[in-house]
Amino acid sequence: HTAQTQLALRRQLAPQYAAPPPPAGGRYFSGAQIANGLTSLQQALLDDAEPELFDADFIKQADVEAVRERLAGRIIAATAVTSSQDRVLILGKERDVRVNGSDADYPRVRNLIVKGRFFDSSDVRLRSKVALVTDKLAVKLYGSPQNAAGQTLKLFGQRFAVIGSFRERVESFGQTEVAADTVLIPISVLKYFAPVERVDPMYVQVRSPRDVEAVTLSVR
């Protein structure tokens, strides 16, 4: 079948990215990679900095749309990820959870296993308050991944309908944007709760390994 190559691209002052294990029939390519990443002090300085100082260094949703349009013949899909965090009551205690925003192409590009359903393009367009939780978080919250769909979850003071759970096909042990306690919501919804528009990372699924270098140069 068609070979699938995936690029995970980040544009930051000093990004760090460890590519997850590849899906069957494909491989990952990590662009804009700096081996040592940020020290804890550098990260603290970035976290405390004024958003406008760094806003221009981040990939935007408009960049992702431009990649989809410009490279439509060479790529299968491009998907954006934005991240925030909130506190959720887990096993009787409030705990931090990672909240990622993405779109309908995300499960295919990231090769996820989904129980229930994933949000579709209508959910993204209509800014539906729907969510999926990782299988591990579903166990903590609802007893099992199978029990997640049909539940409600409070995030950012709003009630979200839980429509399913998910996991990576190959465990990345927190080395990607998916941590053990992660919630996924439409990217169009998360934008209202994030102070800066920051796509990190953007995944691009290329039709052929031969296109990796050309697509990487075009995206950069």
C-alpha cells in the first residue's frame, strides 16, 4: 500500500521533540529539532515571559491551512496541536491534566486507537464542547475506557461531553504531546482558553518517503 511518512514540525526559540515510535508501514521524521532542548531555567523564563515577545515564533493555525492548500498533492493530511492545562477532580483530589486541542485529522495522522468516536470536522467548525480522554485517565475517572463515552467533564469552568477515549498505538511514555492524563478537545474550542495561539507540534503525513525532504523545506 502507499508508504506513509510523517513529519512533526515545531517552530520555537529552542524546541525539543522526541518522535514517537512509527506506525506500521511508515516512519516519523522530526524537523526543527534541537537535541538538548530547554533547561528548566530557560523554560521558566519562557513561561513567565510576556506572550507578545514570543508570539511570532510559533506556528499558527493559518500556517497549517496554508500547508494543506499548498502541498495538497504531496501530503495525505496535516494536523495541528495546541496545548493548555487545567485541574480536574481525580480519585478525590484535584490534579493537573494536559488539555490538547486538535482537529478531525489528528487520530489518523497520529495513528490513535479510539474507543467511542473522535470529534469530526463539524465539531471543530461548530466549536462543540466535546472531549476524549486517554485510556489511563478514563480508568481513573470512570473505571475503564469503555465507560468514558457518555460522561461529562468540567474543563475551564465549562461542561464537556465525553465522547470517547484514546491511546497511542505504540506507547511513547510521555515523550510526545500525549501524557498519561490528557484530554483532547477541538482546537477551535481550546483557542478561547489559551492566551497565545501556538501550534506545537504540527504533524504532516506525506504520501511517499521520497517527498520528506521537499515537504520539510516547503513547510519551513
